Amino acid sequence: MTITTGSKAKNAYKRLEQETHLSGKILLKNGIKCEDTNKKEPMADSSIIDGSNRGRVAIFIDGVNLFHAALQLGIEIDYLKLLCRLTADSRLLRAFFYTTVDISRQTATRPRANEKQQGFLFWMRRNGYRVVTKEVQLTDNSKKPNLNVEIAVDMITLAPHYDTAVLVSGDGDLAYAVDAVTSKGARVEVVSLRTMTSDSLIDVADYFLDIDSIKHHIQKDSYPGYNYRTLSNSNL
């Protein structure tokens, strides 16, 4: 495997200028459908889009963190667009999606606690993602759960097999794992909402992309498209 090396810029906060609306034919890359990148306008900074020097890419998405970022932006994520955007023209090794699954008992007001979520995760598995879940029972007094340990272990374990890691999270607890990965020669790109991203995480990453700058290109279209149906009536 060819490792991309070079001097690492500390606290390199790279923000991409917004592109024009994506258009063009659909291409099949790494088993997923992506827009034709030849029809995009030039960008001021293509560090996270230009796949020529990224080598093999592994994507690690903190689903809970991304969900709250989307809430703050007032958008609903299109996960096919997101996967294409993060992969760009690079070779995708694997795309992980980490999330908690509520296994609390069903109640009168919530007879099917996580059926919709299970349908969403089923759809994700069928559309290019490796889903990693942690079962939790959510209560009013429970500590906010996360999968930082799972994300860190996967990033470090797979480090010899990829050249670039794309971490979609702003959690500063992952800074040590990012530093460990970069010390092995791999490149780490952090993608998150700036207001939700720890400075310590940006400091150890090679590049940072504010998800607010690409929100128009990763959100669901206003017209009806695919949806995440519950398992009971899913034909995926």
C-alpha cells in the first residue's frame, strides 16, 4: 500500500467554497451511485474532494453526532449523497456508520420503539455502509451514550489498510485516536459542524471541513425520493 506522506499542518481549518448545484449523469463508483464530477465547478480548495492524492479512503461516521449537526442546520441528510461526497474520486475501503439503538420497553405512547430506526439501518446496510450499533436503554437520567471506543478501535485497527480516514464527528474524545492514526502516516480529514467540533480534534487532524459549507449538497431533495421504511413493509 502506498502511504501518502508530507508535512502536516496543525490546526488547518480548510473550508470549501460552496459549489453550484450538482448535475449530470449518475456514475457507479465503489458500488454506490454518484454524480458526474466532471460537471462540477472548480473549487478554491479541493483537498477533501480531489481523490488523486488520497489513496484508499475509510469513512467513520458518528451517527449521533451527525444527527444533532443536521438538526442544528435544519436539514435531513441524504446518505447516498454524503457517501459520494466524502468518497469523491477516491477508492473506498469501507464506510462505517456508528449509532445507538434504543431497546427500552415499548409503552402505550411508543408501541414500536425503534422499528423505524431498524428500517433505516437496514437501508444503510444495503446502500454501502457497514453499520455498527450499541444497544442502550434511554432514560431521563441516563448518561448520553456514544460509540467513541468502537470508532477509535476501528480507526486504529484499519490504519495499515487505508491512506486517508474521513472522520465525521466533532467529539474531542476522539482526538487521541486521530493523533495515533496520523502518527502511523495516514491522513485524517475531520468533517463536522464547526460549532460542535472540539478545537483539540481540529488541532490533530490534517484537514477540517465545516459541514455547513456542503449542507446544500448532502441534504435530501424536496421532492419525494427514497425513504427509510420500517422492516414490516420494506422491500429493500
